[in-house]
Amino acid sequence: MAKSVTRFVCQNCGAVYPKWQGRCDGCGEWNTIAEEASESRPSGPTGKSSGGRKIEFVGLKGRAEPPPRTRSGIAELDQVLGGGFVPGSIVLVGGDPGIGKSTILLQAAAKVAAAGKRTLYISGEEAIDQVRMRAQRLGLADSPLALAAATSLRDIAASLEEERDATLVIMDSIQTVWLDSLDSAPGTVSQVRACAAELGRLAKTRGFALVLVGHVTKEGTLAGPRVLEHMVDATLYFEGDRGHQFRILRAVKNRFGATDEIGVFEMTDRGLVEVSNPSALFLAERRGNISGSAVFAGMEGSRPVLVEIQVLLSPSANGGSPRRQVVGWDSGRLAMLMAVLESRARVGLGQNDVYLNVAGGLRVGEPAADLAVAAALVSAATDRPTPPDMVFFGEVGLSGEVRQVAQTDTRLREAAKLGFSAATLPRRVARGGRAPSAPDGLRLSEIGHLADLVAPLAASAKPKPAARQSEKAEPAEEG
């Protein structure tokens, strides 16, 4: 017979210990280890598992067609998912409280239900009347969406077992679901693991797409991140500030599509509205005659996105410890790039406070932004604006060389579509017998070293006032 085994599990990262201790060695958090009871399965007399059946192995060759998808009716969400919801898949959606997770999922569920497909929305945090109030505010009150408010896994599983034609099931949120056979509280690692596994099993066997809403910790990661993210097929994060009207939905894991794909939305009083052209949105308030600004032609998944990189330099008031404030980029990469500019291109930045911002709330993670950040830094240091009709992209190495980046043609086409007439990029190399082509009307400036970027801006730097020059020349004439 099965016997109960006591173990101690970290509620932050899921690490298991044989006895209690104050600090988790896995994540470094204090007082997150709690006692949990689990069952150990008995083995057969020879140590082999009992009660199993032989599985059948097949060859690798066979029919492998793209899985059919269910469109959500929201183009930005479908693009992040890779084309829509895949039957039998599990999608995890995370984000800060109030960022718009329940809003976007309610809108998607209503559109799928309006298309004549059975859609279930199970709320563990709100009553049915509260969900109805949100639907009425969003103009979705007439949608044939099936609602339920439940937190018991047994009740939810029994109800889903009876569903024969469900297409989409949304569980908001997985941290509120609990299994009565476990002694731990809802939201703990053991409860989340057991509930997500059972709901995932139902999704695979019944063939409906399952969406789980996950809470985030104070560090911005999903509660029990490794536990949940390894169990699902796709993980989506909502990014953005609640005080800002724009929201970015990013795919950090997707077994059925591209990772790092983004969808851009605008929060309004009628819910989340799609932004079909994010580049125009991020550049809408740009002023091209200000120093310390450069336009970066980036890639988010398979989508080209143009954003403005802003840099402000000011004399440090802290003496030998200047500030480095970064929003939307990696602060460690900024420090590396500043060191390369000082050592390889003789651009003095060390005694200044540096403030860097990616306008629009987008977080840039690809190394191709190095050249745009370097252009903004040099522009701020020389007090000379970069050309307003020029975009920048390229990776910078420690010796100051500018390296190739992927999808050059896509970046250039997006720049030409938005009216830019020039681009600064790494020297193109022919691959497969063909060099990347530039769109008509786009002037290319190919550089191989940061010195090629610094020289034009330094040469056009503002001269000193004439009065100072004449004052310095007078003593020489008198002598």
C-alpha cells in the first residue's frame, strides 16, 4: 500500500529538502520552506513498477501536419500564439496585478464563443456577477460565453470530464485552485503542480485548449516559475506599467510558434485595443532635432519594430561614483558599451551621470541595439543630433568592431515603410552568393568599427563661442 512521506518544499522555487531549514539553497529566499505530505507508490516484489502496461513504440517517420488552430479573433494575440490556440495545448499567461490579463482573456473568450465554439471561463478569484460587470463594461454582455466560479479541483475536473465539445477553457487563476488530498494551502508549489498537471491531463485527453492565469512574485516572475513553465506549452507575459496605457504581450516560450513574439495593445475604457503598427506608435512623439536620441530597427520575434533610444548625460554630483540609470535595456550591457567607447573610440563618458530610456515602454533584449545605443551616447556627448531620417542596428564587440545581425532585409524594409531614408548598419557580407539588398530610396552607411560612427558626429560638433576664441587670441597678438 502507498504510505505517506513528509518532505519540505520551497514555496518560491520548488526545491525539495529532507528536513526544514531557514534559507533555500536554490533561490536564496528565507522562510519559504514548508512541510508537505506526499504519497510514495509501492513497487513490485523485484523492484519493478506494478500495475503498468507495455507501451507501443513507433518509428519517427509518419504524418506530421501542422496542428489545427482556433483563432481568438484578436490578431495581436493570435500572432503571439503563433496563429491561434492549438487543441490540447496549455498556455500560461502571467503579469502584474491589474495589467490586463483577465481583460484580454475575457475578450478573446467572448470572440471565440461568438464564433459558435464552446468556451468555458472558470473564475477562482471573482464571483460570477463581477465577471458579468466586466463583460458589460467591455460590451460583451451578449456573448454566449459559459461562466463558472469554482476553486475545488475535484469539482472542476468532474465538470470538464462531462464536456464533450469544449474548444477553449480559461482558468483564472491557477493559484486559487486547490486539491483536498494535499495538506498545503492553495497557491503553494505542491498545489500548483498537482492542479496544473490534472487540468493539463484533461486538456490533452479532451482536446480543448487550456489557458491558465498565473500570479507573479515581487521580482516580476511567475509564482513557482520553473514548476509551471516546464509543464505548459506556451508562456506569455504581460509587460508595461499600469499607469501607462500601452501593454505588451510577449511569448517567452512557445512550442507551436516563435519565441520573443510580441503583441501591442492599448488599454482603454472599452478594454484592450490592438495596435497594428507598433513602430509608428513608439515613434509618434519623437523629436528628431534633439541630441542623445537614435532610432533602433529591432526585431521582436518575427516582427520588425522601430523604437527610439534616448540618452541623457549630466555632470556627476557624486564625485567618483556617477549614476547609471537604465529603463528598457540591460544595465550591464550599457556599462560594457561605455567602456568600449572610452577605450576604443576615445569618447569620454566616465565622469557623467548616464540615463538611458527606451521610449514607449518596450524592453529591448537583442544585442543588435548596441549600435543605436552607441549612437545615442555619442550624440549626447558631442551635443549633436543624429540624422532624423536614419535608423541604427548592429552588435558591438569588445574591440569596437561592429558585427552582423540577423534579418537585415526585414529591418530595412520596415525603416523604408515608415519613411526613413538612411540606415547605419554593419558591413554586409554576401551569404549564399547574395548580399542583402536595400529597399529603393534607402541610403546605407555600412561601418566596421565604432570609430566610423564617432568620426562624423565629432567632426560636426558645435564649435566654441567666438568670444572665447578672440579672448584667447588677443594675448598672442600683444606679445
